[in-house]
Amino acid sequence: MKKRLELTAYKNGILSGDRVILSQAITLVESTLESDQDLATELVQTLMVHSGNSIRIGITGVPGVGKSTFIEAFGKMLLDQGKKVAVLAIDPSSQLTKGSILGDKTRMENLASDKRAFIRPSPSGTTLGGVSGKTREAMLLCEAAGFDVILVETVGVGQSETAVKNMVDFFLLLMLAGAGDELQGIKKGIMEMADALVIHKADGDNFEPAKKAKVTYQNALHLFPVSQKNWIPKVLLASSTTGLGLEKVAELVIQYETQMKENGFWESNRAAQRLNWLEDQIQFLLGLAFLKNPEVKQVLESEKQNIQSGKLNPGTLAKSLISLFHSNHKS
Amino acid sequence: MKKRLELTAYKNGILSGDRVILSQAITLVESTLESDQDLATELVQTLMVHSGNSIRIGITGVPGVGKSTFIEAFGKMLLDQGKKVAVLAIDPSSQLTKGSILGDKTRMENLASDKRAFIRPSPSGTTLGGVSGKTREAMLLCEAAGFDVILVETVGVGQSETAVKNMVDFFLLLMLAGAGDELQGIKKGIMEMADALVIHKADGDNFEPAKKAKVTYQNALHLFPVSQKNWIPKVLLASSTTGLGLEKVAELVIQYETQMKENGFWESNRAAQRLNWLEDQIQFLLGLAFLKNPEVKQVLESEKQNIQSGKLNPGTLAKSLISLFHSNHKS
């Protein structure tokens, strides 16, 4: 039997920084039970006023770039600076990459064992709207629990970068120097989203190539149009083994925060993100209600074959399913 | 005043291969007027039985890789082989890259002037579901009009690759050899989606680097897990200037078609794509109905500020808006 607390118990536990209750509250947020969802929504609303005071940093990069070791080393360094750090993972493409999450969790044990840190693996959500909504709620709960820095790790490929970009203040792209650059997945679109490029594993034999890569990327970034927030992405070197560059990354984030708060982008970006969150939630909840409708379900099941075979136009079925949905939804 | 034909006029015109009526029908499909949409849905349903007999090829690659020149040269070669070729463009991220469409259209004039070809630029849609739904419908209309090969060009970045992959039989990634490889946007996820990599502009001084790049990519692709359809993506060289490799690309597509029809993937993939289309359409139409609801609109407007400022939990508002939507939708 799963234990569920009362709203006040969650609220007080979180506000007092109780990590066990925080963890249970995130489980509540991730639950697909309708009663759990209702309580979770209420809890998030209650805690809204206590949230928003952290720096939210998204961290992305292809598999093999060392995301977990970077987060562990960077997180440790932040703890040493007196920060409280929470790590969340987002994985919209959950089917294929599910296996990697447990791996990541194990590798971050060092950070997880520290009381000032909180690590939460990716929810096993169903749709992008669902997962990113849940990660956003988890983020607010962490903030209410007093965490200063939220690191959001992208897991999987494709749409996760956009999803993370839409919920963080600062977006960091990890890269590797040297051989195989062309396979790193450095999509121009993702480079344009990044506020900083960090050439990771800049140590040992890799240090010189990393220095060269830094120059190359820095030159490339200068070719991009300057964004509305008037920030040219910086390129830094870092090593999770030697600790090189980790403090510089933290300094850069603070410099960014100061500049963006001055020019107003910080708050306008968060405002836009909240609207985006609302849109995601509406899409998600509409889809959920739709698929739960028994008559819709029945027609969907009986016409599935005709869609698959190409006899029935998906647009035609979509239209009639939506009329059906409206005509027999209990209100 | 816009001219709208009767269903039968569209149908007969398309079935007789009338390109002017085909073009008008696609305009109807792209219309946002509800009455136009109803007619368009009916038209597509009527023509379903005449569709599905083409090869659908998705073509992607970063800006500068020469998508338009490749499509023009490849399309011309197919025409010379006696095929009828239609070119459609999909651009889900329409806000930013809108300008490029007209450019592409002009550059393909050579192909557009041939009666056996049909070129249609990207619809100026609003949402991904909307745009990709319309492109899918346009594709079926082209098939009913007798086009053998549909080339779907991705425009813009990010989600468009997935959208195109979800509507084509064969997915082709154009690449360049030589300097700046790391900036080409060769995301591993996109390479994994590709059925063929074509190193474009393999001519002049670029020929030797292109040959080297071919080996590199071929080796890299062998490291990827073999997909369920049992196809290892091939790497080819091509030049739109000299015509090198264009016929080989066409041969590869036919080889792929033969193999996939034998192992059953061809049809199972199309069946899955049709279900995916249905899902997209449902999401799109639900969202549309939602935003048109006057009471929803009003509350959305009055609470927008509270969402932006972070006072109101987007999940809370989404929930109450959806109840409101259900309770006063005229059925």
C-alpha cells in the first residue's frame, strides 16, 4: 500500500526541508491516479509563493560526453560554496533510453549521499507534456524546500532539449574536443539555444585539443545572430577529474543572472515559460480526458484497423471522435 | 473573393492530374476556415482509395547543405526516368524561417517549369500538428493526382525531422564534407533516423574530402544498433552540379523499397504513421476547439497575468479551464 499524506503534512515537510517528504511529494506529482493529481496540483499551488528563488540550469550533451560526472563534480563544488543543489532529469523519449536512468543515478551516488543535495531520476511519464509538466512541478517543490540551484539533466534525444530550455534560466551544452566531433550531435539549433558551451574532459592528452576546440566554437558562436537578450554564449573548458573550470562555470552563471536581471530578460523569460507550461498542461489534460472517454475509446478501437490500412482518413475520424467526445462528456 | 469548387470538381480534377485544381485543393486543405476544413476532410476521404502508391522520400540537412539544388537535380533525373515528381515542404518552426521558403521556391524554378513536376512550398501553419497534418493531406492529394515520387523537404530546425520521418517511407540526410563538420548539426538522433546519408557537393576540390567523409560516416553508422527493419543506412556521394551519384540514390531507394516490402516493414511503417497522424489530428482539433471556446478565452485572458507572475499554478488553471470547456461546449 502506498502511503499518502495530507496536504498540510506535505507542505510543512517540504518547507522545513525534509528530503523524505520532498521525495514522497514528487512521487505524488508523478502519480497518474486522478486523486493524487488533484492533491499534487493543490500542493503546487500552495507552494507557488515559496518557489522561484533558485537558479535553474539545464545541462545537455550527447551520450558519452560525461553529463553525470559533470553534474556530480559541478554539484559537489556548488555544495562546497554553501549552495543547496537539486538534480532532476527529464526524458521525454522514455521508451528507448529508460535503462540509462538507473545507471546515472548510481554514478551520482557521491553527490546523492550529501544531505545538501537532492537527486531525482526521470519520471517514467507517457507524453512530453506530461513529463515536462511533472519535472516543472518537481522543480517548484525543490525550490520550496530551499534548494538554491536546480540542475535539470536531459536524458534521451530529440525533443528533450527544447523541453528543458523551456523550463530553465541557463542552458549549458557539454561537448568533447577531438576525434569524432562530427558525431557529437552538435546541431546548430541546439548550439543557438545554449548560453554556454563547456568542453568537457579537458584534462591529460585531451587538454590541448580542448583548447583548440574552444577557439573554434568561440569563433563559430560569434557568427550566430545576437539574441534578444543580448548575450553571446561563452565557451569554457572543464574537467570533472581535475576540477578545472568548474568554478568558472558557476561564475559565468552568476554573471548571466546579474545581466539578465538587469535587462529584464530573467523575469520575462520565466513569465513566458509559465505560459508555455500552461499550454503544455492544457494539451496534456485535454488528451487525457479524451482518451479516458469510454465511447471515444470504443470507436477508436473499432476504427483502428481502417486507419492503419489507409481506408479511413485520420482527419475524418479525428473530427467525428471529437464531436462524440463533446456530446457525451459528463459535466 | 476566393473561389471554392464543389467536391466532385476537386475530385475529378485531381484524378485527371489537373495541376491547377490540385493546387487549389491544397489551398483548401491549408485553409483555416471551418467550412473549408470540412470540405477538405471529405475530399481527402474520397481520395484515400486512390492514394498510397508513391514512394515518399524525406530530405533533410542543415541550411547551406544544398537541399534545394539537390531536390532540383534529383527531381530532374527522376523526371528523365519517366517518374512524376511532387515536392512538398514542411516547416513547423515557421515563425523564424519563413523567409527561406520563397527563396527555395525561386531556386527550384527549373523543376517547377516541368509539367511532370509539382512544387508546393510550406504551409504557413500555426502548430506542428496542424502543419504536418496539412502536409500529409497534400501528399495524399498529390498521390491521387498520379505523382510517383513525393519529396518532402524539411525547412527549419528542431522538430521538423521527426515530423517528416513520421510521414515518409525513406529518410535521406544530406551532409557536407570538410571543414566545419562539427557545426553541421549532425545529431546522432537524426543520423539514426536516416536511411541514407548523402555527402552532397562531391565535386571539384571537394571530391576527395567527400570520399574520406563517406568512409568515416560509413564506419560510424556500423556502430549504431541495427534497427528492427534490418537496414544499415548507406552513405553515398552526390553532386547536383555534375549529376554524380543521383542515379545511385534512386537505385538505393528502390532497393530499400523492395527489401522493406519483402520483410513487411513498408506496410507496418505506413500503418503506424497513419495512427500517428490520427493522434496529431486529435491533439490539433482538440486544441483548436478549446481555444475557440468563448468562456475559456475569457478566463484565459483574465488569468494570464497571474500565470506570468507565478502566482497561479499552470496546472491549477489548466484543470479549471478544462472543466469549464466541458461544461459549456455546445454539442
